Amino acid sequence: MSGAEVSVVVPVHNGAGHLGACLHGLANQALPRERYEVIVVDDGSTDGTHAVAERFEGVRLIRQSRTRTAGARNAGWRAASARWIASIDSDCVPSRAWLTALLGAVTVDNDAPVVGAAGKTIGYGSDTAAARFVDLFGSYDAGRHLAHPAFPFASACNFIVRRSALEAVDGFDDRFVHYEAPELFVRLRGEVPGAFGFEPRAVVLHRHRAGWRGYWRQQRGYGRGYAQFLWLHRDEIPWSLGREARAWLQVAALGIGAAGTRRGDAALVRRGRFVKELALRVGFDTTYWSRRERARW
């Protein structure tokens, strides 16, 4: 859309069941419609996802062969027309003030350069044990993640960034199966001057994995992405068999702790942390120690 201030990019793969709620939320933003555009990147879906997107007036649909999320995000922002790129996932529902709050956070009237800002992400319908654990653990707490002393980042399900900043670092690294957002932030911090803030009024509701099986698969994938991240940045974050052994000892300790508590939120957090860390380690080890994977980096 010519003249738009912000382009919203929604990557999706087989999301016909939830994409509609996301697009409905985007269609009903408080920000006037002429000030933003919505771009849906259908990344090789086979479930009729494109038909859902086509029902929404004004949505730009890009259909492509499967590239994984990083490649879909890149296709979206590169097709965008606006100066600012807002990123949201298809399993999210933005609050009505989402875009207004994000734009307000990055267009403040001062002399300090601003690269972008992240919003607040909370659970949507977290009525299962697995989903409730994600909320209790604060897995999508952008304020906490951005405060990390060495590798601050924000989830790509809720942030805004300058298009010129993405151009400067050539966007997301599409070799990543997951963890593409933390890796992007490493390059942004190193190559693009400016602040990346946190705006708690930019609220997005996220549909967490409802069951432990789905959560396990998600975390195993994150483990694979983290292994790729460490291998790419091996000079800064060296990994060793000693560190590997200590990581497994931590998993064992979490398992013992999970077995010792049976009820309440404390028990749920202990069980969830054990599942999370075990899945991460499985995904990490099958990737980091793979000769074939190492050859890619």
C-alpha cells in the first residue's frame, strides 16, 4: 500500500485454523487503515491457508514453496512498502491498540536513534497445563529477554523494526529452523546503531501449544535452532563436552525436582521446566554434534 507507515508481516504454514483470528484483529486496529498494510506469506501450506487470507479485503498474499519461518519473514519484509516493519505470527491476535502503541514507541520526538521496539505478549485461552506453564514461566516476556546482559532479543511474534535496519543486515538468516529472531538481534546490535525498546501497551495474545506433545515438538525445534546459533557464534560462545555434561546434569536435577512435587502452580512449573529442558537438549544434541549440520556453517 503506497503511503503506509508500517507494513505488518504475517508468516504462516498450514495455519487455516487460526489465521482468520489474526487477520480479523489486524483489520480492526485503531490505527487508520491507510497508515498500514498487511502482508501474509503462505509458506508452502497444504490446508487452504491462502483461501483464508483471500477473504480479507486489502491483505497482500504471497504464496511460496516451503522455506521455513525465517525465509517467509524475509519474503514479507522485502515485499513491504513502508519504512517500519511490524512482525506478528499467525497464531497470535493483536489488541486493537497494537500498531498504534508500537508506532508510538519508535516515533518518539528525541535525538536518539531507534531501531525498533517489542510489545507485550500474553497467553490466549491458556486453559491447559502446557499452555498455563508457558504463561507462568514467562516464555514470551520481551521485557526480560531484552534485558539479557549478553544477547538481548525479542520474539518475532510481536515487534516493530526499521526496514533499513533489516536491509543493513540482510534480514533473517534463513538457514535457521528456529531461533532466527535472537540471531537477528545479534547482527542488529553489532551493525545498526540505536535503541530497541519495550512497549507494554502493544499487546498481542498468543495461542500457546495446548498439549505437552505439541510443546515438546516446539521446544525440540528451539533446541535445534539454539544449536545452530551456538555453532554460528562458536567463537563467542564456545561449547564443550564438559558444558554438555553439566547441561544434562541440570536436566536430571529438574527431573528429580519435578517428581517430588505433585500439586499447584509450583508443581506445574517444575514439570514444565523438566519437559522444556529435556526437549531442548534432545533437539540441541541431534543438531550440534551432527557432522552434516556443522558443514552448513
